[in-house]
Amino acid sequence: MIVAVYPGSFDPVTRGHLDVTARAARLFDRVIVAVYGRPVKRLLFSAEERVRMIEQAVLDWPNVAVEHYDTLTVEYARRVGAKVIIRGLRALTDFELELQMAHINHRMAPEIEVVCLMAAQHYSFLSSSIVKEIAALGADVSNLVPTHVAHALQERFRGEN
Ligand code: ADP
């Protein structure tokens, strides 16, 4: 059985992340979407909130689980017995960073392969930061994120407009 871990900040999860997750779920026996608790960037949602939003989005996907971790990604992957780390690629700008991270991770854990997947073309511009920027200005983001995430964003930014 091949377990794949899809790590990220998911602040919040977007339809692009879910597209990558669905592709991974078709390729591997079990996919764990792993929410990193301590990214360098400032967060809008707590780890628990980010986990809950993804859980709700993947409720009907039998081989997908959601977990929270605070260690090095390769340490976490080893702990859950994953042979694969999934990352998503949008444009060339993602590629450089992902390549660097893949090499560093491979140095620390040569037994784990990094697999990069591309989301559908219409999600190639989509990022959590763009979604937050649009939502902060009071615009509708329900075509970019699941409905419950759009509501959570609306709630978070209520009163700012
Ligand atoms: P991180 O903070 O680790 O970059 P993110 O939550 O922003 O985490 O993203 C997790 C992974 O998903 C990254 O590999 C990122 O490139 C990828 N990703 C994010 N949005 C998209 C998208 N629209 N299409 C494809 N991959 C994406």
C-alpha cells in the first residue's frame, strides 16, 4: 500500500489544493493532507480551523485523511509510513522553490519520493493569498474555494469593509 502525504499551509484550502488532492487520491492508496502548523508566513486561520475546513471538503473521499503536523515534513512522512510527498505546481515560479525543497528533502530522506502534480489549467492562477486578498475586499470567492470556506472567510473579514 502506498501512502502519500500532501503537505502545506492551506490557509485556507482552495479548489486548486482539492484538485491536486483528487488527482493524488486516484494515484495512491491513501492520501494524507498534512496541515503544517508553523509556517513562517502570517496565518489567517488556526491549524484546527484549517484542518476542519479540509476535512469538510474531503468528507466523501474514502482514501483521503487530514492531519496536522509541526515537525519537518520528511519526519512526519516517515512517521506515517508515507513513501511519497505530493506537491502542486502552478507556474515556473513554483517550480524553482519546489525543486529546491525536493532536493533538500531527498537529502534528508532518500527513501521518500516527491511527486509534483498540476491542477487543472483554470486553477493555475489560484493561491490562498489571492483568495484572502479578494475576500478581504468583500468580493465573492465561492468559485475559488468550497462554499463553507467562502463563508469562513466572509465571517473573518466581516466588519472590515
Ligand atoms: P505552502 O505554504 O507549503 O506553499 P500551500 O498551502 O500554499 O503550502 O500549498 C501547498 C502545495 O499546493 C504547494 O505545493 C503549492 O504549490 C500547491 N498549490 C497551491 N495552490 C495550487 C494550485 N492552484 N494548483 C496547483 N498546486 C497548487
